[in-house]
Amino acid sequence: MSKVSWKGTVLLAPVPAAIVTCRDITEDGGERVNALTVGWCGVLCSHPPKTYISLRPSRYSYDMIKHSREFVINLTTESLSRAADYLGVRSGRDEDKLAAVGLHTEPASELSAPLLAESPVCLECRVCDIMPLGSHDMFLADIAAVDVDESLLDEHGRLMLERAGLIAYAHGDYYRLGERIGDFGFSVRRRKSDGYGKRPSGAKLHTDMSISEKDTSDAARSIRRRGSEAKEPVDAARETPAPAGQHKHSPARKSSGTAGEKHRKNCVSTSKRKSKAAAGGRGRRK
């Protein structure tokens, strides 16, 4: 594949088009709430769960988050794409942006910063550090709680995130997420059609792509277990319980049934044949 080389730039794509909500108390005791769209955000750590957003100090929400040390990352859906764009290009200094786009807030479970009511997944974040980097400052935060719309849960309570209709941002454009092409660990599962996907002996799964390291380690063990079951048949003798009064590792007594009788008769018959052969030999020598 032929490539051209450019100078270093932030051409990482896709990235989230997340709507961040925040709240602050003004000097006169009033309240101000704002929302802005952020592309520079992501996961920092799984345990403890940490995330970040990067903001220009000139943004209206910068001081609000710096003072309150709280914000909420609200995942954006296709139905919120127009509002997300508006919240990213307009300033809260000039208007109530949430009212302008017809969106609403609701109380968070752990923070004073509000959730976006129309977002299906909201991450409540507490700032633990602020790092000046250049054009942007990075707000490192602990994820205190996650609020998920009940419509994304199946009958067993499992998250079905594909129902949300999430969008992403790539080089100035918004995109809806497309068809699922695999899940974590699918490349190492055994397939009947060909040899692709067979993991070499001793190979381990990397879990850096996971949401939870514990979840992915469990998935890795499950994959290894499935592979072991596929190539190792169950040892029936090992699974058969020992009779009462007998240690499971001690040899079983020989049965006195039909098999034992046949074995005894065969031994007697063989002994008789040997005796006749010996007698015949002595007669020839005479």
C-alpha cells in the first residue's frame, strides 16, 4: 500500500461526538447550566474507571467544569446529531443552547451536574486532575456512575448498546455506526471451515480493547475452556463415581460373574493342553 507522509496532526478517527453537560454556581448564588459537544474524550483506565475530556481554556464551559470539578459525558445518537453539532459551534455565553435545541436535563445520581435526558447513556464524572497540554487542557476524571436507559437492556438485564443508534465523528463529518462485524475475541475462536482463528499453544489474549479487564479475562478463560472442550473428549472412567466403600483411586475388585468364569475355564483348558504335550514328548523319547 503506497502512502504519503504528512507532518504530525490529530488525524485519529473516528472519535466520539459526545455532549458534555455541566453546572456551576455563580458569584451571586445563581445557577448556570451548559452543554457542549466534545470530540477529544476517551477511556484512561478500566480499574478504577477513569475518563477524560480536553477543552480549550477559551470555552465557556471550561471555567464551569474547573470550578465545580464535575461533568457528565452523554453519548450521542443519530436523533441528536443536529443538536450535537449546534452545541459544538455555538457558545453558552450568547444563549441558552439547551433551550435553543429543545433538549432537557435531569438530576444525576451522584453529581450536581445534570444528565441530558435525551441521551441513552450518561457517564457521571468527577475531575481528579487538570493537565495543561497546549491548545487544550485535559480534565482527568473518575467515572462515579453510569446511567443507562432501560430500553437498552434485554430481559436478562444485559446491555444491548447496538439499540442506541450511536454516532461518531471523523475529520469534520458525523457518521452513524454501521453493521457489527465481530465481537471481542472472535478472531481466536475455532472455526470449522478453515484453520484461521486457531490460537497457537500458549498464546494469550490481550485485553486492552475491553471495557472491563475482569470481563475480558473471563471471556479469555471462556474461549480457552471452549477450545479445550472441543479437542479433549470427556474421560468416562474419570467421571464414573467409585462404588460405596471403595476409594476412588483404589483398583476395583474382579467380578465373579460371566467374564471371570470364562477367564478361569480358559486357564484350565490351557493347562490340560500343556500336560498332554509333555506326556507325548516323554513317550517319543522312550
